[in-house]
Amino acid sequence: MKTLAKTINNHSTLAVHGGRRPNPYHAIAEPIVQTATYRFENTADLCDYKNAYMLGMADGRLEYGRYGNPTVAAVEARLAALEGADDAILYASGMAAITSVLLSMLSSGSHIILMGECYRRTREFCLHFLKRLGVACDQVATNDFDALQQTIRPETRLLLAEIPTNPYLRVLDVEQFAAIARQHKIKTLLDATFATPINLRPLEWGIDLVVHSASKYLGGHNDLLAGVVAGEAGLIASLRGPLGVLGGVPDPQNAALLLRGVKTLALRVERQNHNGLHVARFLNVHPKIERVWYPGLETHPDHEIATRLMSGFGGVVSFTLRGGLEETSRFIDALEIIQLATSLGGTESLIIQPALMSYYELDSEERLALGIPDNLVRLSLGIEDSDDLIGDLAQALTKV
Ligand SMILES: Cc1ncc(COP(=O)(O)O)c(C=O)c1O
């Protein structure tokens, strides 16, 4: 089988062919190897495998599903190629990826810093679960690099951030973030789920590990959960053993679905960037909208950074309506194309009022203290026609 030239670096091509490897059937579509375990012919065959494995020469041969699967390996090769990484590991979900990496890299007495708004469950894991295991965690505002410098301690092992953040789509100055980490010899982990490898390649800016919830743009069809971590070969190798212990491995069927989704990633993200910008511009001048957050708008606090680092601004737009909890719900209920559901990055446009989704159990004042007003809306644009989406938003706003 012909291998892809190393000089091929265009995302549209890498999404279809990156990491391409032969299979025994010469099948164009990656075979789904749906097995939990692997056979040995006899004890001598098993011992040969064990000896080869110990020398790192098992050559793709496998022992048990928790330690590896060929379909999963094919997805890992594709995602590594897309990120410009040596290697990648696929996990059962984005949270399985994040928690496995943190548990693998940190030990009692170490310290980590979260920069900016982080996905709520990531923050919960760091502030509560890791704390119970003796790992201290501090938080610093996005792009406050003086505060970051002052918060770094001798025992700081990891800096963790997201790009763009949820829900205000703040864009980290990845270059400065990575430079400070290197100066202090601290590893960096960047959750680039909202950015996608099409709009940003964090490893090229000096980040050590990039993580994605592949349940979002990479899968892209709202039909699977998965997570991925990509980076330099040695670092990724150090995470494989712990995954076999922690067990958050993906299912081969899911891996195949993900591989199919990834083939159209560049096309989908291109359309989602287009839809994001058009919808943000429409909302930005609408009299019933109070404020819009989208990195592609000049009014966004990180517009300059986003323009410098990213090749597209993404498909998520956040905004506040002129009104309260009820008016905002009435707007969402009046939408006909855009559906009320959490998550993002899929072909279908989805919308949420965070006050009634992720923060439902809190009262209005508690939510406000966390920066979540009742009239805040997060809209994830799908790949529908932008005029139809704008039409849907316009008709729903007349109901407010
Ligand atoms: C930025 C970000 N990271 C991680 C996750 C967790 O991913 P998963 O739902 O695949 O576990 C999410 C989920 O919403 C997310 O938005």
C-alpha cells in the first residue's frame, strides 16, 4: 500500500488519509475488529509474543482489548496526523481522556494551574477529586500571565487550559502560555475541543499535550462519545500503560464511527466557521440582543489573539438577550430548526440556556456569581444553510 508523503500537510487531505495503514483485506474502509481478546496458537506462541512485547517489538500483535485494538489504532494514527503529533491515544470519552492524563501525570504533593474558564466537570475533577488525592489546584484568569507567573510554585507540574473557552469563547494566547511553561519546565495540556485541529494546531505553538472531546467536532454527528490526547511520542507512550489500568478505552464500533466522522471534519468545520461568523454578525446588530461573544467579532476581547493563532473562529456563538430567564426560554422554545440540547460541534445546530442546563440546581444569584446570567444563551452551529439558521433565529426573536 502506498504511504502518504510526509510533506502532505493539508487538513482536508489528512482528515481522509492521515496515518493510512494497510489492512489484510485491502479494504478502503477501515475494518472493524470487534473483539475483546486475541488468540495464541499455543504456549510457545504466547511466550514469543511476551518476549517480543517486552522488547517493544510485538509489531501490532495484541493480547487483550483493554491494551489495544487495530480499529482504535487506525483512528489514533489519523488524529495524530491531523494534530501534527507523533502519536495519539483514543479514550472512551473526553472526560476519560482528561481524567486519565491527570491521574497518570500527577502525584500527591504536586500542584496544577487551570487557566481561565474550564469545562465544569474538568474543574470539578481538579478541585475536588485531585484535591482528595493530595494534588493542589489554583485557577488564574485567561491571559493574565502576571498572575500565572506568580501562581507557579516549585511543585507545579502542569498548566491546563481550554481554547476557546465555554461559554465566553475566550482565546488563550497559546504562544505566551507555552513559553512560560517551558521557562519553568512545566508541562502544558490544552483542551482544544472548541477549536478543532482545523482551526488551531496547539502543538505547533509549543503545547505538550492537546486533548479533545471527540464527541464534539471530531465525531461531528452527535452519535458517539470519545476523547483523544495527542503529543510527542515519549509523552504519549507514558500514558498508554496507565490507560490499561484505568480502563477508559473506546469501543471498536465507536472508533469506526469516529473515523468515518473525521473524514469530513475539514468540510464541516469550514461550514461551521462560516455559519458562526454570519450568525454572530446578525445577532450583534439585532435590537433584542444585549451582547454577543464570538472571537471573529472585533468587539470580542481576544479578537486579535484569535486572528493571529486561528485559521477560523469556530461554530459556537454565545449571547445574552434583552430580558430575563422567561423571555430567553420563550425565544429558545420558538426555534424550529435549532434544537434544545447540550453538546456542540455536530452537524445539527444545538442551543442551550446554561442557567437551565448545566447550572439548573443553583439559584439565580449563585449562577450570576459564577458568571452565568439567566439570559445567557450558547448556540452551537451545525452545517445547515446559514440563511435558514438566521431566519430561524429572527422568527424566534419576534416571539420575545
Ligand atoms: C471543552 C470540553 N472538554 C471536555 C468535555 C468532556 O467531553 P465528553 O463529553 O466527551 O466526556 C466537554 C464536554 O462537553 C467539553 O465541552
